[in-house]
Amino acid sequence: MFESWPALPDDDRGAAGPHEGPRTGPAQLIGRAAEMGRITAALTAARAGRGGAIFVTGEPGVGKTRLAAEALAAAAAAGMATARGRASAVGSPVPYRPLVEALFLLARTGLLPGPDALGHHGPVLARLLGDERDPAAAASHVMVGETVLRLLGSVGEGRGCLLVLDDLHDADAGTLAVLEYLLDNIGQQPAALLLVAGRACGAAAELAARARQRGAATALDLGPLDRPEVRLLVATELGVTPGAVCPELLRRTVAGSAGIPFVVKELAHDLAGRAGRRGRQGPGAPAVPAGVTDTVRRQAAGLGPLGAELLGMAALFGRSFPLPVLERALGRDHGELSAVLRAAVASYLITPDGPGTQWYAFRYRLAAEALLDDLGPGERAGYARRAVRALTALHPGLPGAWCAPAARLYEHAGDAREAVRLYGEAARREMGEGAVERALELLTRAHRLLEPGTTSPEAHATLLERLLDAVACSGRLDRVPAQTGPDEEGGGGDGDGGGVGDECGAAHHLPARRRAGLHARLSEIATLRGRPARARAHLDTARRLLDAHPSEAHTPVVDLAAAHVELSRVAPDRLATAAALARRAVEGAQGARLPDVAGRALLLLGRLERDQDEPAAVAHFSRARAIALARHLPVLRVRAEMELATVAASHDDRPTRVERTRREALRMGLFPLAHEAGLVLALDRIRRCAFEEARELIDDAAADAARLGLGRTLAALRLAEAVRCAHQGRRPEMREALERLTPLLDAEPTARALSYGLARAFCSLLEERYDAARQEFAQALAHDAENPSAGDFGRHGVILLLGVLDGRMGRRHLAAAARASAGGTRWNHQFAGLAQAVLLGREGRPEEATAVAGKALEAAELYPMARRLCLRLVARAAYEDGWGEPVDWLREAEEYFHGAGLRAAAGACRALLRGMGASVRQRRTGTEQVPDGLRRCGVTAREFEVARLVAVRTSNKDIAARLHISLRTVEKHVANLLRKTGHPNRTAFADSAHDLTR
């Protein structure tokens, strides 16, 4: 997997260490803008003579010291005096250690005043600096505090001073007493205190709490970074743009670091370093960065022998571990372990996991892995045997979720046979709960343990079947077992299933009928990946095996795979052949009692029939859902609900159910299904002209599909992007999207017809290139005849309307469209309804034509672009045959097209209006309409249109409706106006822009 990560620049991939990359100086501070804002305000106040104090707290590695360094840099850049000291628990205690260190720094930089400048406080300063010639007696903490206070006032006079004291959780009592005095008296000094401490309970934490309560200090508690901030930090560390960070590298960094900046940096460089080294890194390479391992090792060592034993055994469970099991395995009660647990929590190694004290979790996953790596083989096996005995004693029969931790313990104990059995059972339970990703992880671990003799051939085949089913559901094609041996480079890691193919061979003694089922599953995975030739090869193998060894239990699986393969074939009869295979799979699965196979075959059959016979399709989908509910198959249930939601949305145009299904699919780890739902939503957004929302959906899904290697899904998303550009009349961007689609056409052959009907022809219509549009629709129909599509590319909608307007189509075509279920969708109803109105008008029935047109345009209300295109298309026929309101329609269409920047369509509307003798609004396309003052500020003509509405305090939502643009576009124009004109907000702009309303 690593070799596919484009995370480092090419010239950095030759570096050998775990920290290679272009990091040469202080990195950008990520995710701390709000905290730096408060610190900057405190520095500004200090320069004005109003001192203050800020406590910075947080867990180790969260960036407290990094924030302090940024504060020191900001203070120095502002011309302030700066000093820094740090407490330490290493070596013998030094009184006032952080204060003395800061004083020495001031002395080295020549900023420390001489003792005489401090009057009778001079001897105290001399004693602090260790001048043994000073005869002064030991000073009280109050006297020391006053001395430091006066010194800060002297150093900061006229410029301000920042004093940073770090690691105060290790400070001596005297330092904290002096700080308490400073906190109470710093307010009248030109100095700011930045006090850094951990969150652990202690004297420093108590001091911070008291100071906050009485208003002597404010607090900044630093939390972990969120995912976008982690992405930015990784990009900064590796010297690339955020968009160039490999999604898989980001996923692993987020999962392994818990957002702790120190761990993020270490892990990102380590993972990227492995990608750069490719084959130079052997299988024994450490999984945890050395810096993280050293940190965790030091923290664990501080807990003593019992703490090390507790955490070492806990690490066997993974990130979370059950305390009662450890108590029994260690032979200690809760009271004996409570002190160790408190210390481990205080050191941020572990944290309570959920309510009560039954479960704990390591603060971040890499901590558990580092502790596990530190255990020797014998020690690890011994710990595991003790833990599994305790677990099985406390939970006989391993009910519920206890199978998975028991399997992990047996694996660590070296009992591969029992580990494989329990991993398989745990995965079965997880799939029953819809936890597909978790099941896939468990099955992958089980498969890695398989060796000859580990389990029976039948059990081996069952494990492989479940693993491949989970791979297909999740889309995690990288989890197809890789080929082993000399051909590893070309094996299953790319999703072709070479490794499983090896296991299907006679060397593994798998029965032929089971091998046929495995090859059928590999065929479906190859289809998902967009490799039809590979899919056909696996299918041919499966059929040969079944011909020699017939099996009623495996024939339906092969038939279902064959139906999917048929859809990737280019042939006029492919839909009929696929439907016949799907029906045979349903019948065979029912006889063999394979409910999941029957349900999936019903879903495919429903998809194939949906456009022509929607009631039958809905019946298939409903039947699949009923099977899923009766047999407790959550994956099948969600798939069926997705199909039903898509059908419902095509009529009521309320995609709420689709959105809900998409969220559930993402939660369950069903990524191909989630992307299908995202595609439905994106096309809905395109039709509603919510183009930015559509772009976000498409871009996010396409990035994930590319990462997962889902070729068919990626092809559909590339097509959706072309459609999005076409519906905005952006031909260059549409062409680029279609070019990106071209290499994927073998994965989705029907995309050819759809690309002509949904993208090219629609764009030509918006450009007033009607001859080109007709040719492109004809090309779509030709491709569909050669290779029928189950999707609608306009045949029952816009193509029908154009054909009626041209006189090429009539009542017969309208009736055929009405019989097809696709013709009854809300999107197609606007076109088909207006086609009927045109025919009624020609037949001399204007009242009926007007009524039918009204209903069609009512359906079109949700589709701003399509509605105006319809109005422009039928206006001439309505005018000539005396029905509808063609002049008003053209004015509405012209207004919309002008606002959308579609000049050709707007110009055509104006020309038609002139031909009807109607008045035409004059349009100025340049910036001459913008007042000189605003023009000098760089305000564009479009921004001026928005400005006139802002001036009369029109809301953004109403502006969007008035100008027929998206709300996000309005927000962008308003932000540009405020920036260009220098107004702080829209109210101030409106107050100064009265003349714009005249």
C-alpha cells in the first residue's frame, strides 16, 4: 500500500531516515489561531503597561511548548524583551529553577539591570543569581516575588516584556509561591506571563485553578487537532500542499495519533519514509516511530514494575482493554491497581473508556503498539495465556463481543488454530450487526494466520468467502489477500485476487465447488475495480469448476457474478441476458437457502427493470428488504433501502431518505454503496443548480473511490462532474472532465451514451447550438442501441420535447414515453408535459395546452436551469399557436440566463421577444454600469448588482433568489464587496451606500 502514496516530493524519496523531508526550520503553527489571538492581545496590553498572565495547559505532545515559542517570536517581533525558563525534575532540586534560568537569559542578552538599579531588592537578585559574595540573608518568597516583579517592570519599561515559564508541573514549591505573588501584582507592570503546565493534578494545577477563580489569570487548554488540521500539519511537515497528502497516509495518521501534534509529526514522517524506501524496508521494521516509542517507554517506566506489567498485558488487547480481566490475570484487586491506574491516567498514557471503571483505553493507538513491540516473544505469549485464562473464566462461552479480544489473545499466545476460529466467529457476529469494517479487520487478521494444517479445507474456504464478501461490501480492495512467493509484485495487492487464486489451487486442498464460489466472488471484485477482462477470467474459471463438479449451493453465486460481468460487456442484448441470469440466481438461491445471494440478485434485477417497469422493480427491492429483515442481514437491508429511496426521490424529489441511507452506509463502512448514494445526491444537486454542493459531493467521493480503486464508481463520478459543468454551460471544464472519464469507459461502458445525452447535448442547448445538440442526442441513442443503458440520458424527456418541436415525434412517441417508468419522474415530467402541450396547441386546443403546460412548469419549479430552458424551447410554439404566456416566459428565461452568464441563451430570448413585438430590457455587459468610486475599488458588474441589494438590506437568501444564483455565490460576492470597499460588515456598507438605491 505504501508505494502508492504521493506524499513526498520526488527529490526527497531517497532519504533513509524516518524524519526525511524538507523540514528545515520552525514549522507553521497549526490549529492554534484562537489561542495566539489571545496571547497577542495580552502582549499588546503589556506594551501599554497593563500586565497579565495566561496559563497554557494540555497533555504531553499537544504543543504547549510550541505555542510558547510562537509567543516568544511574536513578542520579539514587536520589540518586546523576552525571557524563558523551564522547571525540571532531573537532578537535585534547584530553588526557583525556571526563574533563575530566565534571569540568566536576560543577563546574557544584556537586558538584566544591575543590583543597584533595584535598590534594596538588589541583594535578593544577586542571591538568586548565585553570587556568593552577597552577604544578604535568605529572602522570603514574597521578597523574591517583589524583586522579580520590579525587574520585569524595569526590563519592560517602554517596550513590554514577556516571561515564559515552562513545565511548571515539575516546579518547586518556592517557584510556585513566587508565581502566586506575581499573579496578584502583575496587572500594573508592562509585562506578560505565559505559564505552561500539564493537566496532571498537583500544586501547579491548583495554582492555576486559584488564579482563574480570582481573575488573576486566564487559561488556554490545548486540545488535539481535528482532521483538517492534521492534514495541514502533515502537509507542512512534508513540504507539500494539503491536497497532495495521500488519503491513506492521512487516514493512518489520524487513526494512530489521536490528533496529538507530536505524534502526528512523528507518524507522518515515519509513514512517508516507508513509502520512500519502498522495497528497502524489511518485514521486521518497527511499526511505531522511534520518537514515539521512546516517549511511551519513559512514561511506562515511571509507573514501576507493576505498572509496566499492567500496561504490557493491556497492550495485548489493542487500544481498549477490560480492567476486570487484567485484575484477574495479574492476581491483583482493584485497590492494588488503583494507584497505578491513576498514575497512568495522569501521565496521559491511558484514559477511562466510557462510564465507570470497567474499561480503559490508551490515549492513542501507537502507545499500545509501542508497548507491545517492547515485549519479547516469550513474555508476550506468557502474558497472553494468563489474560485468556482470565477472560474465559470471567466470560464462559465468550458471548457478545468477547470473541474478538479472545482471538487476539490466542494469536499472541501462539495458538493460531483457535485464533482463526474465534476471529471468524467474531467477524460473523460483527457482520450481523452491520459493522462491516470491523468484520473485515477481523477476517484479515484470521487470514494472515492461515497455514497448512491450521484449519480444515472447508473452514479455510468459508473464511475466504467471508473475507471476499466483506471486501466487496466495504470496497476495501486493498484487503484482497496478496499473492505470496516470487510473484508478489504482481499479486493481489492491486485487487486482482492473485493470492486468493493461489489458495484456490489444489495445494490447499479446497474443494472444487468452493473454489468456484471464490472465483465468482473475485469476479465481482474485479468488476468493482473496473477490470472486465479480469472479471471474465475469474468467471470462466468458476464455470469450468462447476461444470466438472456441479453444486446447487454455488451455482447461484456464479450466476449472480455472471450477471454483473454481463453488464460490463458491450452487446445489444446485455441487459436481457443479465436479467435472465439474475432471475436464475434468485431461483437457485431460494432453493439452496442462500438469502443474501437471493437478496442481492433481486436488487440487481430491480435495477435492470426500474426504467421500464418501476412497479416490478419496487417489488424486487421490497422483497429483498423483507428477506434482509427476516434473516437479520443489515447490509442487504441498507442496500434495498437505498434502491427504494432512489425511486421515491425521483418522484417526490425529496432526497432525505437517500441522504439518511448514505449516512448509514458510511457508518457501516459500505463505501461503494455510500458513493452510489452520493452520486444520486450530486445529480439531484446539479438539477437544482446547487453546483457547489454537487462539486463537493463529487470531489469527496471521487477522491475516496480513487484511493480504494473502485473503477466503476470513479467512472460514474467523472461523468457526474462533466454533467455538472455542462449544466452551467462550461464547455472547457466539461471537456476536461470527459477526458478524465475516457480511460475509465471500459469499467462503465454505458457512460458513453450518458456522456452525450446528459453532458454534451445539454451544454450545446445552453449555447444555442441546436444542430450540435441534435447530433449529440442522436449519438447517445446510437450508443444505447449498441449497448443499452439502464440509466436515463434524456430519451423520455428532453429528447422527446425536441423531437416534438422539430415535428419528428408525435403522439406515438409520447405514449411510449408514458409507458416507460422513467418518463414518470419529476425531472422528465417537465419535458414530456410541455411536449404534450405543444401537440395540443398544434391540434387547436389552446386551453388544454395551457393547463398541461402549467402542470409541467409546476414540476419544473425545483429545477431553475431546466425550467428556463423549457420556457425558451416552447415559447415560439406557444406564441404561434396561441397558448400559454410566451412573452412572460421569455422574460423570465432571459433574466435567469443573463444572471447565469449564459449570453447566447439570453440573447436568443431577447431576439424572440423582439420578434413577438415585446419590449426588451437593455443589458450592459461591461463595468460601465458600476459607479466610478466602486469601479476604482475593483467592484465588478456582478458584485454591483449584489451591492444594490445589500444597500437596501436584502438578505443573502433573498439576493440569491432574486439573481438566480446560489447562496454561497452571494456570500462570496458580499465578502468581496466588504473587502474591496473596506467596510467591516454589511450594515456599515448599507449605511454608506444610500445612493446605490436611487
